[in-house]
Amino acid sequence: TIMYETRAGVAWITLNRPEKLNAFTSVMHKEMLSALKMAGKDEEVRAVVITGAGRAFCSGQDLGGSENPDYGEVLRQGYNPMVQALVSIEKPVIAAVNGVAAGAGMSLALACDFRVASDKASFIEAFIHVGLVPDSGNLYFLPRLVGHAKAMELAVLGEKVTAEQAKEFGLVTKVVSDATFVQEVETFAVRLANMPTKAIGLIKRYMNKSWESDLTEVLEYEALAQKTAGGTVDHKEGVTAFMEKRKPVFTGK
Ligand code: LHQ
């Protein structure tokens, strides 16, 4: 139910249940978790793309499945470890939103570091339409990405938002034509994969921490992160390239 492939420093993770619009099952969660762990560990991988097979990105929980009736446990066992694993990957993770992202499928996109959307994509906080609440980090990421007022509006009204609308309120990094979607995502992902990976990982780690920290703590995090970044090969290369007036070649080390 999950496809995993790597090329040009990028791991491509594809949700692959197109006939159900890539709705999540417990099997899919297990496969997703191992794909994310693989991408995190593989040193050749310097960027991760998550996308959907067929016309949808992900329609959230499979509503037709005979899953555990204890939804709390479904979240604790399936979704929450996935979100934690995704956020713990110290590499850029891009949601390539090829089509509709609904319910926990939208949450998955929100937990990524970037969202690149096809002009055919849409976002829908579908939970409310089945009498549920946003989950899988949705209540954490949504207000942080779009602000409290917009997040309340989206979560409570559950209206479908087009890729263009999502771009307007900052949910999406860029909207690209469906015809060139895969190439555009690839170009973006390869660009990220050729950047100073360690520094990106540190930015991600401490940007996330900044939400639950005060200024004194953040200043110290920056000092810690900068000490680490300052010791990387990529920092040395960046400075050398600058002095030699050439383009740097970063290796992620
Ligand atoms: C589906 C699904 C789906 C099964 C489309 N399941 N078959 C966490 C923990 C525990 C419990 C509960 O929930 C959660 C978190 C959640 O994610 S709750 C929210 C769950 N998701 C939804 O409520 C979204 C349900 N889907 C939709 O609203 C629509 O399908 C969207 C807006 C995504 C797309 O609409 P359309 O483009 O019109 O497609 P469609 O509705 O015709 O769907 C195509 C097929 O996919 C259809 O099957 P069929 O056999 O008739 O062709 C759907 O039944 C199936 N499908 N989503 N989540």
C-alpha cells in the first residue's frame, strides 16, 4: 500500500490505494512508518517527497474498514507514530499534493515541511462532516500554519479549499500545473537535496521547538545549532565557494 523509491538523493513515498483515494488502513500505517524510518536513516537520501497514486493525495482514515472501534487507539498506534517519525526526520519533507487531501490526509500534508500542490489539488477538513475532530497533529499544525481564526474556520466549517486559495493563506509553498506536476516536484526536491542537509535538519528541529520555548531558550538553541552547523563540511564549502566566487557544492556532511 506504500511505494518507496529513491533517485537523485530524494526518497519518494507514494500512498498507493488509488481506488480508495489512498485512505489509511493499519497496514498502510505500518508500511508508512517503515518507509519514513528508511528515508530518515539512508544517508544518500537528502530530501523526502510524500505523494499519492491516482487522482487523490489521501482521503484520511478508511471509513469502510473494519478497524479498531477505539479511535484513540487507532491514533496512538497508527497516526501518531507516523507524525512523530515524519517530524523527527532531520531532512526536508515535501508533501506533493497531487489531488484531494481530506481529514487525516490533510493532517499528513500539514506535518510536512513544504506543500507543493497541483492546480487540481484541494484540502478539506473532512472530520467535522462525520462528527469528528481534527487529529494526527492537525490541531497543532493548522493554527501554526494559517493562524487561529483561519484554522477555526477551516476545521469547523469543513469547506473544500482549492490549491490557489490555500496558497493565498500560506498553506502551500507553490501551486503548479497538473501537467508538469511530477517534474516540478522533482526539481524542487532535488534542489533541496543539494542544499546543506545538516543545516536544514537543525532549522527543522529548532523551528519546531521554538513554538514551545521562550526567547532565552531559543537563543541557546540557536547557539547549539550554530556550533554544530559551524562544524560541517558544507559550512566550510559554502565559505570557500564564496571566497573563490564560485557556486558551492554541498554534500550534506
Ligand atoms: C473512501 C474514502 C475514505 C474509504 C473516498 N474511506 N473510502 C482517525 C482515526 C480513527 C477514526 C476516524 O478517523 C480518523 C481521521 C480521519 O481521517 S476522519 C476523516 C475521514 N475522511 C473523510 O471523511 C473523507 C471521506 N471522503 C470524501 O469526503 C470524499 O471521498 C473526498 C472529498 C475525499 C473526494 O470526493 P470525490 O472526489 O467526489 O470522490 P468519491 O467520494 O467519489 O470517492 C471515490 C471512491 O473512494 C469512493 O468509492 P466508490 O467505490 O464509490 O468508487 C469512495 O467511497 C472512496 N473513498 N474516501 N476515507
